[in-house]
Amino acid sequence: MNQAQVAIIATPNMGNLVPAVEFATHLTNHHLHHISVTILTISMPQSPLIDNYVQSHSSTDHIRFIQLPPADIPPPNQYNTRIGFTSLYIQNHKPIVQQTLQNLSPPLVGFFVDMFCTSMIDVANDLNIPCYLYFASPAAYLGFVLHLTTLSDTESTDSANGLSVPSFLNPVPSTAFPLFCINKNELGYSWFVHHTLRYKETKGIVVNTFQELEPYALDSLSSDYIDLPPVYPVGPVVDHVGPVKWHSNRSMHEKAIQWLDRQPDFSVVFLCFGSMGSINRDQVREIATGLERAGYRFLWSLREPAKTKLELPNDYEKLEEGLFPDGFIDRTTQIGLVCGWVSQVSVLAHKAIGGFVSHCGWNSILESISYGVPIATWPLYAEQHLNAFEMVRELGLSVEIRMGKGSDLVLADEVERGVRELMDGGDGELKKKVKEMSDKAKKALTKNGSSFQALEDLMNILLSQV
């Protein structure tokens, strides 16, 4: 069989780029020697982390990276939200991408775009290349944004009884809506609807989930949206190595792993809020008080808010005592470690971890399920509130510290209660449920498993064009 080639382009942030690269690896491992992948990477202004990640992934026989030259920066009067800036910046790369794809050999049998790269569907159409969507969020969220496209301009998303969405068994309360839904008149909302409307123009939608995790949501996609292209649940697609091999600040991570090595199995609660998550000083003090009251061993990855809108959060320059309640570090030195950046997936894989306080990004959820670690939900931004609602109310696989949008400050009592519930887990019932789902996740990826078969169906279509 001749080798086929596909290309992938992803939104230039870590939450989208890492899943795209892992999907490329997933494709090539499934049909080794039959398919190769070219990943087109976009540099984002003021994002050295992305550049470090790309530079650390050298091209191989089956996966190669092409760093695109920077396009024009959109002028500020054309956007007023981060998603607006990102969408326009990606759109400005269309001529560069078209020229790059034309020069690839052998010709492409497919071009995969992610949820914010829908402008590249035009490039695929111009070059007569089948275009697919790679959706790195859950199927329930895909159903949610598809449902938004069916609402009229005057129809409110806010209702005292919640919004009835086909991909959710329960009505979705307004407190669980993604932030862009709070005010439909804001530009962010129209961007999300714009992108979602274009999903239907693709030849298929590949979703990073699996049938056993989201059966209700996946069934709704096939039954409630007649004009939707085929959906392929191929997950969980997870980067099991993590950023430890390329991140510039590995010393703190190594210290954390050495500390975990000295802790009993399943005894540590891990707090981490993702590459874009951060905690302000008032919240730091509430978390510290709650953790100390709960009394469990803890590993806390703590980061301060970004200095500007386009920057990522960074480690606090000094984890000085003044950041915490008086005496906190001394009193908890035997049971806790506060640190900066750590490789989240490496920590979750450690046998000492017994629970995960998470911002509920979908990558983080899939990592925790893969390693059988229960979650206490603490969503911060994007669709994380909706993910938290799904994990707690729809699937019963998490406990709640914060699920919807409430007051900005989560109080120490809430932290203490959530950590206790997470680590006690209803006499182990939560841990058992998550472990069962973890086993199903592994089985889904093995030969004849649900995700294996979905990927096989997709690959057969791609390879049939060679």
C-alpha cells in the first residue's frame, strides 16, 4: 500500500496544540508505515511556551512539523476578545497555509482543523482536499455549541429552569454556561457561533472522547443533528509523557516527584489549574486555610495571574510566607508541598496521588480518567464550567468544590469540604467508579474497542483515496 499523508493545523495555545500533536501520533501509531502527518504550527505573539514545545518535537519519519511564517497581527479595532484576536490571526495565515499545502508531497488525503481554525476549511476547498474537524473538547460541549446555532438572535440562553440541550440529560443551568454565553451581544459569542456553523462543512468530526464515557451525548449527535457529518470518538487521546521533556523549568517538577516518592500510595491531593489557570493572593489564603483544616497530604502547583491579556500565568517569583496565612508553611511542612509549574500528567500518573482538584479542562479530565484519579471540580474559564457540570451531574465521576460561576472567591470552608469529600470518596465509591471508567478507557483503545474501531473507520476512508 502506498503511504498516504494528512495535515493538521491547531489553534496556537497549549490546550489545542498538544491534543493535535497527540492525535497525529495516534494516527501514525494506528497505521504505521501507511500514513504520515504534517503538522502546521502557528507562532502566537508573546507565547514562548508554544515555541519551546514545537522546537522540542523534532520531525520523525511519520510526523513532521512545519513552522509557518508569522502573519499580520490584527489591529485592535477589529476585535475586543481573545477569541476574536486568535480567530483573525489564524485567518490571516490562509495564503501561507495554501502555499504550504500545495508544496507537500505526496498529495494530502485529508486536512484536519481544530475548533477555531475553521477559516482553513476555505483553503481545503480551494485545493480539493477533504477537510475534517478535530474537536479536543467533549461530545457534550460539541452538542452545546451546536445547539447555540439553532437559537434565534433574540432567544435568551438564560432561563431559571436551565437550557434544554440535546447532548445533556439534565437541563443546563446558566451558572454552567461557558463565559461567552453570559452576554450574547458580546463579540465572543458571535465568534463561537461562527466557528460552530462551519463544523457542518467538514467531511467528519473527530472527537477526543470515547463511547463508554459519553454515550448519551454521542447518541444525541447522531440523532438530533441531521446535517452533521459523521462523528468519530477516538479518545482518550492523551500525552502520557507530558511537558517534562521540553519545559524550561524542570527543577521544581523533579523536586515535586521526589517528594511524592516519599508519600504513601493514594494519600496526596493534587491541586493544579492548567497552563492558563492562576490564583490571586486572596484566593491563595483561602485555599491554604482549607487545606490545613482538611489535614490531607497535598501537592499544590501555584501560579500567579498573567501580567497582560496575551501572556500566560507564571510561577510566583517567591512563595514567601506573606502569600499564605501566618505560619502555614511551617505547620504543613510534613504533609504538604507548594510549588510552581509541574508536569501535570506525570504527577497524576504517580501512585501517591489520591485526588485531583482541577480546573476541568478536557485534557486534564481525560488524564485523570486515564490514571483513575478522582476530581474535585474548580472551573475557571472557557467551557470548564460545562465540563464540571457534566462530570458531577451527568456522569457522577467528580465531586464539587465549585461547579458553576458563583462569587469570585471560594472560601476556606468550601475547599475543606471538597477536599474531604474527594479524598474520602463516599467510602471509596467515587474511586471505584473512576477506576472502572479508567479500565473502559484503556479497553476502548485496544483492538476491537469502540475508539479503535472509530479510528479504523476514519482511516479506511482516508486510505481509500490513495
